[in-house]
Amino acid sequence: MGPLLTLKERNQLIEAARAGAATVECSLDLGRTVVSVGIDSGDWQWEGRRYPYLDQCKERTIYYWDGAAFAPVTRYTDALIKLVPTEWGAPTFEIDGIKMLPTARLSPYEDAERKVAWIEPRGKVILDTCGGLGYFAACCVRSGAERVLSFEKNPEVLWLRTLNPWSPVADEALRLEHGDILERITALADAAFDAILHDPPRFGIAGDLYSQRFYDQLARVIKRNGRLFHYTGSPNRLTTGRDVPQEVAKRLRKAGFTTDLHGDGIRALKT
């Protein structure tokens, strides 16, 4: 993985060059590490390679080295998908301007850690229904999960993961599959998982992932007394006209879970 730049690092490099410094300490991997970068008037050096200073740099954009120049970590197919920097280091991502991970009060990675803690991953086989940037899965692996099976249907999100140093790499503990959980869940065995993490896009984008039919499948593949965390967000009833968390809790109870609304999600236990 080559260097990643945001407006913060770009300014650090340019200010060091203007000051005549020989080196500057900064991060080139979105805050995971700090390295020493060589400074010249015309370019800067890192790990034996020279890179140009970034002339144009937008505030809410991450840039990667594509082999010839720095390019924004964005792609557009059916929607505009973008990796977005945060003050916490670990980035979030957006689809058509809609933020997919909360970042207002804490790092999206720390937010994932708090939610994953509910399912107590150690020694468990876990289903991660909507992988996204992989923060749920990474926290499970770090907490000693035996195995995590993660699905992500969007190829552009998978591309973001290849450039995000905070996203986990698939290995023996983490199996990442490019597929739609709505289609793939029917092929999963009964009671195959000790716990489930369900972090779907908002209801207005992916309503089927909030359906009774899908929740019945979640109940089928999880073991008795298995724990489920379902992210719902906190949609405003005054603007949406519905209470999505309460609707979700009702459907989960019908599928065979006990439920507890907690923060921006639902904690559920298979009975």
C-alpha cells in the first residue's frame, strides 16, 4: 500500500518544504503510524521513492498514489462511493453523500468495538452480514473470535477496503465473500453461528434487510442463546414518519429473539 494523504498531511509536507526542513514526521496511513519523510523543494521522499506535492486537495477527501499521481479514493458506478477522513484516523465512507458509519462523537473503529463487545466474540463463529469497511470483523478477530464469515455485495466498497489501512485483511480467522447476504443466507446451515452482527444500510436504501423474511433466516442460522447486534441508526420519526427501531424489535421478537433497544441499535438474544 502506498502513501495516503489528506489535507492535514498535505499541509504538513508543504509547510515543511517552505520552512526549509530536511524531514518531517507525519502519518501516511491515516493515523495508524507516524513516519519520517524526506523533504526537498520539488518533491518529498518515503521508502526510497519520490512523490510530488499535492497542489489541489479537498478537505473531505483521501488521496492515494495510483502509480503516476495522487488520486481521490472515490469511484462512481451506480452511485458515488467515497472514503472520507475523520478526526479519529479511521475513515468512514459515503454512498451518494450518505455517511455509512457514525463519527460525531468517537472513532468509527471505537464505535464498532463497543458494539461488538455485546456479542462476546472470543472463541465464537460469527456471521457479519454487511461487511462494509470491515471494522466489526476486525474487532471480532482482535477479540479472539474463532472464525468470522463476512459478506459485502458492493465491489466498490471492497475496493475501498484494499486502500484503507484500518480495514482487516482476510485470513484464517476472517473469510470475506463478495456476495449479497439476502441471497447467500439461504445456503447457510441451521444453527451455524454463535453470534451475528447485522449492520445494514439505512432502511430507505435496503428495506429487505429489515424484513421479517430476513430476520427469520437470521434466527435459523444462529444457535440457541446466540447473540445478535443489529445497527438501526436513530432515524427521526418526525421526518421519516415511522419508528424503525421499534419495528425492527417487533419483527425480531416474532422471529424468536428477545430484544433490548440500546443506543443506535438493538441487542437481541435467540430464545
